[in-house]
Amino acid sequence: CHFSLFGNKNGDGRSCINSKIQRKGMPIERATKSWQNSVKCYQFLQNHHSHNICIKFEDLLQYPEVTLTKICNFLGLTYQVEMLHGTKNQKMLPDYRKNNFDLSKHKSIDIPDTNLKHIQQDLKYCGYI
């Protein structure tokens, strides 16, 4: 009997692409391909593993308790309120540590139409448009 679990955290491609440009200085074309690759990985895992969960990054930011409870249920764990403070964990890189969830990360960014047309199908697949 083969049993596998996988979880995927995905975000709105427009925000993810903008983040890669702003934080890493990636050219827009590379940032676009990087996000598209994450969608391809998600599609592959979703099609090849029957027991899976996909968490939208925006849901984690907007509804952290509900989303963490969903993750815990998927993993067979009990949700604990301390999980909301995982953003301060010392094991995280200092640049990523926050006192709480950073809601400023939840925004859809306009990207040029030429790039948007390349990710439109993936945005639809992931439920963003």
C-alpha cells in the first residue's frame, strides 16, 4: 500500500512575480517563468498524489487560524494557537521573521499585459481569475 501526502503553498502569480522582482531583482521574464514552474509542479503533484492539499498564500495571510486548522486536519495534527506565532521562529531566515502575518503581502499587482497573457491560464487554474 502506497500512501503519500503533499502540501503546496501557492500564491497569486502577479504578487509572486512582483515579489521576485522586488526582493531578488529578477527580470520579469525570469520571475514569470519561476512562478509558472511552481504551478507546473503543483499540477504534477496534484495529478500524481491522491492525498494532497493546496493552500493559497493569501488565505494564510487573511485567515491564518482557519488555514492552519485546515493544514493540521490534513496532517492529522491538533491546531494550537501558538502556531500563529511561527512567523517569529528563530529557524527562519531573519529577513522572513515577523511579529505576525504581514498583510501587506496580500495584494495583487498589475503586471504588463505581455506577461499577464503568459500566466493567464495558470491564474485561472489556481483560481485567481
